[in-house]
Amino acid sequence: MAASSPPSISWPLNRPTQRTPWSPQTSHANGHADTALPAPGYPPSAPIIDPATLPTGSRSLSAISLRAALLGATFGSTLTITLLLLLGFHHPVWRAPFFLTTLSLFHLLEFYITARYNPPSATIAAFLLSQNGVAYNIAHTLAFLECLLTHTIFSYNVLPTPMRYLLLGAGIVMLVTGQATRSLAMAQAGTNFNHTVQMQKKYGHELVTDGIYASLRHPSYFGFWWWGLGTQLVLGNVLCFVGYAVVLWQFFHSRIKRELPLCYLGCRGGGCCVELGRDLANVARMFQGRRNC
């Protein structure tokens, strides 16, 4: 009987002399934590979570999600109450919950625009819920109370109906324009935008002079100014309208006064600095109320 020929397969040339235990290992990012090979030079004990995202950090994920959830719930509930009072009961007190709707939307957009276009600054403070000081919260509380009292206990109509509707329409236009302008300014500035005045130029910071900044030197201030006054026209507040105008005027006066010496930080000399210095000087004169600044 003829000898059988070897099978037509490849045989290992260097067959191991003894068997050793085998376990699967991966060297890519999708491997499990217990089988993945560590990167060269990476210490196994190094933290893999940014401490800033922990509950006590400035970017605490739990704090950010809680604030966003509460603002979203406030926006939805107050908008529902507004529509119910306006369309269902035809009661002018709809302006009070509408004010809370605009406030919750404003603070939500402050963080969202920052997180979308300026991630390095997307901290808890970007919501601006408490970063503007006690006076900011007191002003909004007084505005809400004046609106509530004016349209319930001390309800009176001094102005004729056409005039009241005209002021209401003007307030809505101012509110929407102000919010859109501020959000657009933050988006276009990107990482060059900051909620606080920067005393030193950071690496990579550039002076934005195109887009909306080509027409408005301080579009975020412009937007907040008209947004604030617009809310008071919609609410029908007389006292708080005057109070908002005075407080915002003083606030922007102090901000621009601090920013004026820093206007050259984003420039490198030449016509840009001259033009920027001239524009800021004109704005400072307007807020200071005198010819020489």
C-alpha cells in the first residue's frame, strides 16, 4: 500500500516546545480595561477623570446638568403658564411668568453659546446665575414683584390701549433683538469672548473686528442693554424700567472705563489701534457725559 501524502496545509516551522497559558490582549482604545495594553510611558495610577468635572470642581458635570435641567423645567412650565393666562384667561398677569421664561432662556443660552463656541470657558459660572452679584438678582426680583402687583392688586390703566400695545410690541422687539445680538456676538467672538474683563492678554487671543463687531464695538453690551429694557416694557414696569436704565448705564460705564486702557491688548499697532482707541474713547465720552475722557 502506497504511503499517504502529507496534507496540503502550512505547518509551523518553529513549533513551541512547551505550552504556556494564553490570554487575549488588545492594543487599541476599544479594548477592555483589564486586557488593554497601557500606552508607553503612561503611569497606571494616573487619574483618567478631570478633577474639574467632579462635584466640587468648576466644571462639575452634576452641577451643570442640574442647573440646565432646572432652567429647562422653568422655561417649559412658565411658558405654559404664560400661554394659559394669555390665551385662556386673557389676564395681563401673563407678563410675570413670561419674565421668568425670558430669564431662564437667557441663562441657558449663556452657557450653551459658551459651551458651543468657547469650550475652555464652559464652567458653572458661564450660566451667570450668581456671577453678576446680589444687585443683579435683586433687580430681577423687584421687576417680577412690580409686574405681579401692578397687574393684580394695584391694577390700573393710565395709558390708552393703543399706546399700551405699542409699548408691548416695542418691548418684544427690543427683547428679541437684544438676545439675538448678544448670542451672535458671543458666537462670533468664540474663544476671544469672556464674561469677565481680562487684565492680561492670553495666548491666542485676537481682537475681533469683523462680522457684527464691524458695526458694533460692544455687541454683547448692546444686546444686554436692550434686552434688559425690553423686558421691563413687556412687563409694563415703570419704576423698574427707570431703575434698569440707571443700573445698566452705571454698569457699562464702569466696564468700559476699565476696558479702555486695555483696548490695545488685542492690537499689534497701526490703524487698528488708532481706530479702536477712537471708537472706545467716543463710547467712554457717551457714558461719562463729558467731552474729554
